[in-house]
Amino acid sequence: MPRVSLDQPAPDFTLADYRGEPVSLSQFRGQQHVLLVFNRGFV
């Protein structure tokens, strides 16, 4: 996975929401705040 530089826009990506619908980071461009939560899962 490539590194993300500080103070730069995050690269666009698409993940499924809680209903299984695709959601892209670019859909939130221009909004003031976006909260991303990633669960890495502990095994």
C-alpha cells in the first residue's frame, strides 16, 4: 500500500456501507468534515 503524505488530499477509494451500498470518499469532497472508521479486526 502506498504511503499517504501529510497535508495532502487522501486518495479516493470505495467501500461498502452498512447496507452493502458502495460509498466513495470523493462523494464527500467539499463537505467540511468526514469521519472515517476502519475496523482492522483482531484475530
